[in-house]
Amino acid sequence: MLDILFALAAVAIVLSIAWFMSNDKKNIPYKGIAFMLISQLLITWFMFMTTIGQTIIKWISDAFNKLIEFGMSGVDFVLGGIALEAEDTSVFFFDVLLIIIFFATILSVLTYLKVLPWLIQILGGIISKITGLPKIESFNAVNSMFFGQSEALLAIKSQFHRVTENRLYIVSASAMGSVSASIVGAYLTMLPEQYVLVAIPLNMFSALILASIIAPVTIEDQDDEVDINDVSESKSVFEAMANGALDGGKIALIVATMLIAFLAFLELVNFMLGAVTPGWTLEGILGTVFSPLAFLMGVPAAEISQAGSMMGLKIITNEFVAMGQLTEVMDSLSDKTIGIVSVFLTSFANFSSIGIIAGTVAGINNEKGKIVSRFGFKLLVGATLASVLSATIAGLFI
């Protein structure tokens, strides 16, 4: 019972912070927000607490694992001849990041065939109808569950002339608060599948909830149309495969490059902190800062410092750095902590995402790119609050 009260307090704090940040409190869509909160509770209960939900998680997980096997066959063909010092040695770039290439290829083909755009348009239309949120924002929220930040925003570039500043905040928040399906396979090699899979729909709703409070929108019907006719530039299935593979390769290299830089910089910062004050580390400082929040989210008191450390580390670096830390200590943590932290980490909410989103928007419309840069920190705060909301709701059922 006490856990429920703390979780309710965490949710209340998150929503209150968003309300104080709101630039148009009179037009906050409370009805739609209430529906989305209820939907989150029902989805989490269904996936965690029912036999059917657990069966669905198992089925989706098995499907992803089979796809990972297919992807590894390509990796093994290209890199199988590389000798490692020990048979059980795992190379992160080979075993995790290169899987992204195959998943990006699948998504590209499904996009070319109009399967994904059709599904996304239907789901987005349903969310828009029930919540009262605009179609473009709803479409983009669903689209962000499948594609990365840049790809999700590029999918609505033909509608950018209709996107006001508040609408721009919402679509950007959805892009930052989500993860792409092409990278989910990599996450599943590191984290328990049930937490990664439940985080995907939870984060979609959380991003919409927080963004709709912070930047509410009111629009006319003529400014709310979604066009999916030009979502793919490929002229054939084979070109779609090639484009998807190249995009996946770029993502894998970008993630690898960022990990090298962030982890090296983290070691540098820890060395400098230790030189000034022996025993100090950035992870330890972040653990102290985020401990109260982790406690309210439902993390057991004995583990709040470790959980807070990983949460803070994810925000200042990226989710892969924090996931790597989580995998190292997972055996010593409770299921509740693992679940809450895993859901929190399964999003793109970090400082580097501000630049990615601002750069993407600037490529579509330079003036709107400047707007995103201006509210970049506010965007990160909103996306982080969305991660807190998702993780707190998940923690209620663990």
C-alpha cells in the first residue's frame, strides 16, 4: 500500500512540474490525458498480470530473438573469421550494434510496401479520435514507436507548414521520448524483454501526456491532415533493402562512436573527481541527486543510489551507457529495481538527442530548427518526466 502511495506521489509531482511548465494552461486536454493514463495502467496490468499478456510478450520476444538469429547469420558471415581470445568473449559492436542493420532493413521494406505507414495511420487515427489530440501529433507518436528520432520527424515533413511552435514541441517530445524498433533488438540483448516491450507503448503515451500539458494545441480541421503517400523514397524492394541496410549501418556506427566518446569522457571525469576528492565518481554524485526520485518511483531503499546513478547517467550520456552499467549489476538488484530502471532507460531522452532533433528539424525547415534549439532543454525535461511516468506506472505492477 505504501508503494502505491509513493507511486501516486511521483505521478502527481511529474504532472505538477509539467503543469507549471505549461505555456497555455487553459487549453490543457485533461480528458485526453486521463484516457491516456488509464490506458497506461490497463496496458501494464494486461502485459504483466494476465496469462494472455505474458503469452503475447513471450511471442513478441521469441519473434525478435528469431530475427536476431537471422541478423547474426549475416554478422557471422562477415565477421565470423575474427578470432577472440576466449570462446565466451562478447564484443558489443558485433553482438549488439550490428543487429541494428538487419532490423533497419526490415523496417525499410515494410515502409516501402506501405504496411507500416498504413498500420501507423490507423493506430494514430484511433488515438486521435479517442483522446481528441490532433492527427499529426497522434500519427507521429505511433510512428516514433517504430522509427528513430530523425526518421519519425522526416515522415511528417510534408505537414511541417501546419506545425506551430506548440505542435513542434509535441512531435519533438514524442521523438525524444520513444525508441525505434530498429534498435529494440539491441536492447533485448541487454535487458529483460518484458520491461523493454512494455516501455514502448508506455513511453508513447507518457510523451504525449507530458507534451500536451506543457504545450497544448488547438487547431482547425484543415490543419490536421496526415499524408502517407511519400513516406518512402525507394523505387523497389531491393532499393528499400539497400537503403535500410545503409541507414542501419550509420546508426550502428553513430552509437558506437558516441559510446567510445561518452565512456572515455566518463573515465576522464571520474579521474578528475577522484584526484580532487578520493572515492568520488560521477555515477555516485548522480546516484545521490536522483535517489529521492528513484525512491518515489518504487525502487527499494537499499538500491536507490544505484538506480539513481543509472538514471542520471542515461540523461547525460545515452541509454546504452546506462544499460551497460545495469547489466553489470543486475544479479545484485531486485526485480522491481531492474524493471523500473529498464523502463526508464528505454527511451532517447538525453542531452545528445536535443542536437539530433534540432538538426533534423533544421534540415526540414531552418526557422523551426532554431525554435527547437531554443526550447531544447525544456524538451529534455519533458521527455525525462515522461520516462519517470512510464517507469513509475510499470513499477506498480512489478
